Amino acid sequence: MSVTQAIFVYNRVMNKYDYEETLPVNYKSAFKDADIRGLYGTEIDEVLAYRVAQAFVVKFSLTTVLVGRDMRVSSPSIHDAFVAGVLDTGADVIDIGLVTTPMMYFVSGKLSLHGVMITASHNPANYNGLKLVMPGAIPLTNKTGLKAIEQHVAKNILIKNKKVGHAKKQNIYRDYDRYVRSKTLLKLKNNLSVVVDAGNGMGTLLAPVLKKYSKLTTKELFFKLDGTFPNRESNPTLHKNQKQISSIIKNGNFDFGVAFDGDADRVAFFDEKGRYINAAIIGSLLVRYFLILHPKATCIYTVLTSNVYQEVIKASGGKALKARVGHAFVKEQMRASDAQFGCEHSGHFYYKNTFYADSGIVTLLLVAKLFDEAKTQGLTFSQLLKPLMIYYQTEEILVSVKNKKETLLAVKKDAEEKSALDITTFDGLTVDMGEFWYNVKDSVTEDALKFVVEATNKKIAITERDNLLKFLNAHSGCGTNKI
């Protein structure tokens, strides 16, 4: 990858912010296990971004930092603050500008650089965040340095290096286009028609990649960058955010549809009838493909992933290995076990050959490749997936609680009193009641518990979801949380 843009010096005179000001009142709440994310203004702001940038450079003795951002309203000023923090500490910046998170991962992996993606991913518009990575697109977590950065920020140390760093802008779109196509090798036999919902997020930047395939026709939905998310919220796996794409597919003639989250690392799929497809079903389709290419390979799942995914891995001769929920922990487990593929219920799909990172666009093109073969045999998208539609899993429900530990203990006690067949405490609480199972766990990115329920029968799954929500509400101390 070559640098094509001229070097420019960051002008502190143009800086609108005084980074010696006080940190946001609730900034400690923004520090999660694997990233920094919170409400803009009260949990994360320009001052925090500047301080984190300085701590990042100091902690790892950095000379160059990669910086990318999304289109959220607060992202330009947080970007400027982070860049200023790096430069004032004496390090240089490679500024790749508006990018998807997988684009940032690609550059970090390709150039072996530490970096940051300024985004709140799937969270609502009033959130923002900092995804810090080490060389090779390895996420920074509490145990690998994020806790040390938080501690440095708390010391309120400002650094004014005599040697101010330089920043250079770099356009990476063309290189990323070639990279994506090299990972999928998509050559379509059939004409495919796909609805693509960018949700006014960074998925908008993927249009040129999709247009490279003459037999892939896309109907673009919400392909205008807008950090206020005027048409739907950022998380495409929630039913309330699927109404527009489902309606368009139902009333059109399309093979399937996809919807991206705000930074385009997640992707949700819909069949030709506009029905949302659980991510584990798509993961099962993909894992069979990878286990043909890599027999007996290890593939990763989490406590929230539908049972069908694990069953397909085992039936296909692979090894199913469990990881904590959250992109950083899945990637950590993939590297440790040399896994080929990973899938999360939230629409994250991970690949060994993309630096173990998640990629919405690679997933879309691989699924198009597999469906193209099925269409040659006369199958529709739903017919291709029907053998995998064994279970019904409810969508993820977030429940605000005052005391997570006490609430989880109450859930465990209730399950024991109801003679659960099995109770495991890895990454939350997973309870097997025989005809259904559920998991309740801490949210990695939000101050809440979240849960899913799964059963072979939809009616049972929904009934038990409602029962569990009622129980959690009674023990939350936060009033009534609704679906």
C-alpha cells in the first residue's frame, strides 16, 4: 500500500477545544472490557479522546498511529481531538478518514500499525466510542493495555512534546476493494438481485465494491451518510429496525437482502420473503463451506449463538470452541486456537484470512457465492436455508438493572428451584430447561443485562421470553423494561 497524499502539519491554532478542561463527568463508565464507548457529552467527549490518544502513545511508545472514523455527528470533533493528542505527544498520524471498521482493521493488519476507529458501532446516534487496536487488527482489551490507558487518563497528565508529530492523509478505498475481492473470489453464474440497507451508516462506502460485479444488482436503501440515523437506528438485528427493508423485499422481486450496522462490521440477512434470518443460520451455511476447504478446523461460537451452529460444525467434522461474547474475545480465542471462522448471534462473522477480524462485506459476498450455486440448482434463498431452520431464537433483549450480580443470582436461584437440567456460568448464566434454553449476561458495551431464549417451538420461545422479562423486571430495581 502506498501513500498518495501529501504530508500536512496539524495546525493547533485551528483547534476549537481546550484539552486541559475537565473530563466528562461519567467518563469512567465509557471504559468497557474491550473498548471505550458511551453517551457523547457525559461519558465521552473531545477531552477524553485527546487524553486517551496521549495515553495510547505513551503506553506503547508509539511513533505512528492509524486513525479512522465514522459519520456520527460527534465523530469529526472527536477525530480532531484524538489526532491532536497523538501529535502533541510527538507521534505521527496516518489519517484514513471516513471508513468502515473492517477497513481500519485491514490497514492495521496490512501496515502492522496501532490504530483507532472512532465509532459507536451499533449503538444509537447519541453514543460514540474509540475502538483501539494493536498491530494486526488485534483489539485492545483491559488485560492487554486498555486498563492501563484508563489509569493514565485518571492521573490527569498532559503532554506537550517539543517535537510535534506530523499527519498524513491516506486514501485506502482502492486497496480495500482489491483486498475484499481477493478474499471472496466471487464469480457469479446467475444474475442476483439484492437489497442492501446501509442505514445511513458506513456501509454506504461499500457501493463501489458491489458495483464491480456485473451480475450482482443491488437496490440501495439509505445510502446517504447521516450520523443522526434518520431512517432507522444502527442495529439491524432488532425487529424495529427491519421494517423498511422487509417491506421492500416483500413487495419486490429480490433474491435476498442485507442490512449493515453503523460501522459495517455487522450484517443482517433477509430471505426473498423479507424475513430476518438468525445469524447462526448464515454462520451454519458458511461453516460448512469452510470445513470443506479446511477439514477438522476449529470454529468459534458464543453462549448466545443458536445451537444449530454448533451442531453443523460437529456434523461437518469440525471442532466447536466457545468464546466470550464480544468481538475482542472471539478474535482472541480464534488466534489462540488458530480457528478458521467464527460467528456471533449479533451478525458478526470472523475470518482467519481477514486478520481474524469481522467483515460485513466479505460475509455478503461469500453468501452470494454460496447462494449462486444453490440458485443454479433452482433453489430460493429460503429453500437453501430451510434444512438449518431447526430452532427459534428470540431477538436479544436488553434490560436495565441496578445490580447485575444480584439479579443474575436471582435468576440462578429461580432456575434451580425449577429443576433446570443444566446451569453453566461461563459468560453469564446459561440455563437448559429441556424444551428451551436461555442465557442472561452482562452487556459488554451497555449498562444492562441481555438475554435470548431458544426452543424448537416458536410459541414456547416467545412465552418463556415474556416470562423471563417479567422476572428480570421484578428484580431490576429500574421499573418495567419493555420489548
